Amino acid sequence: PAMRAEGALVHVVAEGPFNGEAMQAFATQMAPLYASLPPGRPFVNLTEFRHSMLATPEAWNGLAVFLQQMNASGLPLRATAWIAGPEVEGRALFLPRGEQLFRAAGRRFATFDSLAEAEAWARRILEE
């Protein structure tokens, strides 16, 4: 996936479908990006899905492990948003599943149809 930090917003563009190897690659790429952020500065992760959100059980398990690792890391990650327009394959199934997974991990989470909506939400959270 393509990823970058813009101030307190971490942007990820993910193109599915996803398997266990793809999830491992994501986790491997995210760790140094998170480490490059200013220490102690709160941030929000925005993941924009393109084409497909379909994912194997191994990918979901990998995401759950990644969330546990991030929670244990002490990083000041305030929230995560997933963005997927109506054209993204698997959206109706996987947005609710993602919400369930993130909420179970204790992470503030929301879903949006557009990046602009997600960015506005993220900025409100960072102002709290």
C-alpha cells in the first residue's frame, strides 16, 4: 500500500483483495512510518480502499494482531477511519467487520464514502 504522513494525518491507500502476506507487508511498512512521526504528537490513521476490500481470514487475523501491537506500543494514535466509495468490492461486508474489529481493540473508528469527510472527522478528533 501507498502511505504517507501529512502532519497529524497518516494516509494509506490500500488496493485489495488482501491475504495474509499483504497484511504482513502492511504492518512491516507502517511501523517505520509511525516511528517517523513526532514523538507524543497525537495522530489519526486514514485508510482509503480502492477496487476491493475482500480479505482472507489470514488477513483479518493479521490485522487483529497488528492492532494489538499498536495498542501495546503506546503510540498516540487517536482514531482510524476507513474510506471506501460505493464502487469498492466487498464494502457492504467488510466495513462493518472492520468496525467490529477496531471497536473490539478499543480503537475509535469510523467509515466514510469520501476522503474529505474522513479528514474533517480526523481534524475534529485532533482538536478534542
